[in-house]
Amino acid sequence: MHRHRKSKAHKHDIALEGAAGREAALRELCSRLRFWKVCGAKMCQRAKACAGEAETCFSRHWPLVPQTVKVGVRAFVKASVAGLSKPEIAAEVERQQRRWRDIEAKAAASEPPRQPPLSPKPRPIAQPRVRAL
């Protein structure tokens, strides 16, 4: 009997497709979050979409995204992968964002009130030097 094996080249092609899929997904996310507006790459600004290195763009700009938006994006991805319908996805995103806002409100309520910062001590006014002759 002759067994058919997948060649190393075939496995490499699958890995490349996975990497290309991730790159395309990141590019789409970067474009939807409008990172191109703050991107320094002229080609992104001209295209009004992510047209450069999506991984670099995402790494640079994702930390600047508000936490409620991040929660929404993560909820959208999880709901999409789970195969939910568009209305169900929208409801799940809203539910997760509401849940996050509730967590933030509870955390803010449990924090002690902040003291106003102390004003710095005034510096002494420099006096002119007078030399005796």
C-alpha cells in the first residue's frame, strides 16, 4: 500500500495562508478603527485605510484604544467565531460593553476620594549678588 503524505511545502503553504489571513484580519481591524488617521505612513493616509504593516500598526495603536472599544472588539470576534447572527452579535457586544462600564463604575465607587495635589513650595527669589569693594 502506498500512503499519501502531505509534503513540507504543503504545510508551509497552509502556514502562509494562516499568516496572510491574520495579516488581512489585522489590516481590516486597523482600518475599521481608523488607525490610518494617526498613522505616519503616507500610503495609509492616501488610501484612508491600513495599507502598510498591519502588525506594526496594530501594536503601535491598540494601546491607545479606549477600553470599552477593546471590549466591544473582543466580544464581536468571539460572537462571530461562535456563529451568532448579526443581531445576536450586536446584542452581545452591547452586553459586554455594559458589563465593562459597570465594572469601571464599581471600581471608581470603591476607591477612596483623591486628595488634591499639594502645591509645590515656592522657590526663594534669587537676590542679586553684591560685591564689596
